[in-house]
Amino acid sequence: MPVIFVTNDDGISSSGIKVLSKALRALGDVYVVAPDSEQSAVAHALTLNRPLKPVRTGNRSYSLNGTPTDCVIIGVNRLMAERPDVIVSGINHGGNLGDDVTYSGTVAAAMEGTLLGIPSIAVSLAIDRQSGGDIIITPSRFRTAAETAVKFAEAVLKKGLPKDTLLNINVPDAPESKGVKFTRQGRRVYDNSIREISDPKGNRHYWIGGGAPIWEKGEETDIAAVIEGYVSVTPVHLDMTNHKALEFIKKRWKV
């Protein structure tokens, strides 16, 4: 039986990871190691200033007082008796599209798995957080994303992934998708994402986040695919070197 490692950045109690881990049991033995509290937007952070303590939360399930990257490192190297065949991170409560991948703890967990030489997938449900009103996240909202995760985890188990490459999957928040599009990473920035507030004493404070997103709607981007109702699957490579720029600089610059 394949061994599947599941983690996330929304925490061990999130609906997304519960639905995901249950769905993946159809493929093999599932182990869960996830943060004990929400760790959204921590990127690829490691905890170096305090000890990490795993707490058993069920059969093959642990919470950890650390980041998603911590969970992968501790889980794979200390908590599991055997090396996992695939790592699936998610289901994230919100999309990880465009430049969001640089902040995402969900994607970072898949990056860490890839660094360890384990085929890894990040899966996110692209909930529209800009539409206003309360967002009610129930297990049923993750059904399509979970089905997608199982399909791609099975494909990765059978066919593998290219070296140093993970899959970043974003699923539209709908009962069904129109299909799958293989995409490139788009660009996404937030307008006026810093809020200035004052406390009762008049002291100034700042709150990052909450601005309206501005995205590139270019062809074959992850963002365009999700807006159109398709599942976006983007292969992300760990080598961030701009090789064309490297050759240009070597040839043109005299320093």
C-alpha cells in the first residue's frame, strides 16, 4: 500500500485537511502531521527559537506547535516509520494563485517535501474572499477539491514528477469544475493592502491584508483558469534562477 503524508497551513482542526485525509485513504495509508493552529502566510518558515512537540490526535495523526515546513521535517524524519510515497498539502481555505505561492504555507510544505525528494502536491480551494458577507466553510465545499487531490495523487504515485518540481493545484469554489487546465503562474498583487488603525490612546497601528486583488489575466495563467471555472494545475520548480538573465549578465556586464 502506498504511504501518503498529509499536512496543511490551516491547522489540524480545519475542514479541508479532514476531508482531504479521508478521501486519500482510498489510495493508501494516510499519515497526518499538521500545525496545532492556523499558520497561513508563514511561507517556508522554520521554527528555531523553541522546541517542537508533537501531540497524537488520532491513529497516524499528530498536531505540532510549528509551521507547515516544521510538520514535514518532523513528520517525515521522526514520526513516520517509513518514508512517504507522496505528500499532499491542503486543502487550503482559499486560493494560492499567482504571487501568493511565495507567501503560502500550503505550497511551502510541498516545497519542503520536494526538497526531501518526495513527490509533493499543494491543493487549494479558491474561495472568493472579496465577494462580501460571511464565508461559511463546511466539509461539503471541499468535495470537488478532495476528488481532484485524489486523482492527481494517484497520477503522481503511478508516474512520478520531474526532479525538483511540485504541483500547485487550485480548484474553483463550485459544485463541479469545467475540467483541468495545465497553467503557468500568473501575477497577483493587492491594492491598498495595508490598513492604518488607531487604538483608544491614539497610537497608530497597521494591518496587512484585505485589499482588493489585481491580477494578470494572461492566457494559460492559473488565475485565468480558475476564474473561468477550471481546475488550475501549475508545475512549480524549486530552481528560481532566471537562466536567460544569467547568460545576459555574464555576456554583457563588466563588473
